[in-house]
Amino acid sequence: MKFSKIFQYAYLVFAVLFIYDSISKWTINRNGAYISLGLAALAIFMYFFRRKFAKKIEENNNSK
């Protein structure tokens, strides 16, 4: 389970990188900035989805 927790936080790292990328592209290429913001939103969604799924599996394993 520790391996999956590392990937959960990797999604947050990628979200921060995409947000930084969108800020740096904002004045040059606004369409590219929107794509980076969309990918950041997707990474944040995946973090919460994976966290909820991991908690559900952990609860299921503890109840057995």
C-alpha cells in the first residue's frame, strides 16, 4: 500500500508543475495555458479519486 501512496502524492506534484507551466505560458500562448490548467485539474481529481479508492480498499481489508 505504501507504493500507491507515493503515486497519490505524485499526482499533486504533477498538478503543481502543470499550474506553474500554465502561469509561465499565460502571456505567450493562452491556449497552451488552458491545456495545462486542464491537466492540473485532472491531476487533482486523480489524487482525490485514488485516495478515496485506497481508503475503501483499506477498510475492506480491515473488516475481513
